[in-house]
Amino acid sequence: QVQFAESGGGLVQPGGSLRLSCDASGIRISGIVISGYTMNWYRQAPGKERELVASSTRSGETYYADSVKGRFTIARDDDKRTAYLQMNNLKPDDTAVYYCNRSPAPLLWGHGTQVTVSS
């Protein structure tokens, strides 16, 4: 199955930081790239629907959900086929499984990476 691999999650106290990575470099199919696509980070909290958290377009524009604006930063390295989500000043409401995917032409959803914000 062709999927992105998310990593970097963990348990952090409120106010802490994490940096998530979304890696396509392990996908041994030369056609799977992120350049030319919008890269998106999503999250899904228990009992809630998956929501879009941040996006980075191929032209460099970014979008953030209001709930994370000013705290999260999305970045990408198209040569490495990797996207990142820097999360600062984390809050308990940020607790969720975080996923990445590209658009259009999304891949199958990966396993995500768990972020837990708790004291």
C-alpha cells in the first residue's frame, strides 16, 4: 500500500512543543512526489471527525485552522518528499492522531502519529 509515514508524536505537557514529520521518501515508487501538490495535515480526536489543521500549497501559500493559528507552522521539503508540522504552545485540545496527505490525488491514509497533551 502506498501511504505517507507520519512520525514525531508523543506525550507532552501543556505549553510544550512537538515537530511532526510526513515522509514519502520510503515509498519506492518514483511517481510518488509532493512537489506540485498541496500538502495537508489533519487530526482526529477520539469521537470526532477528522479535521484539516494546516495546508501548504505548491506556490508556498499556507492555511491554518483558527484553533491552531499562531501556534502551528507547516513546512515542506519537496526534494526530500517530506512535510513537517511544528507545534508550539500545545494545549490539551490538540490531543489527537495526526495524519498527512496530499491533494489532489491523495494516497491511502497512513497510520498517523499520536499526540497527547496532558499534565
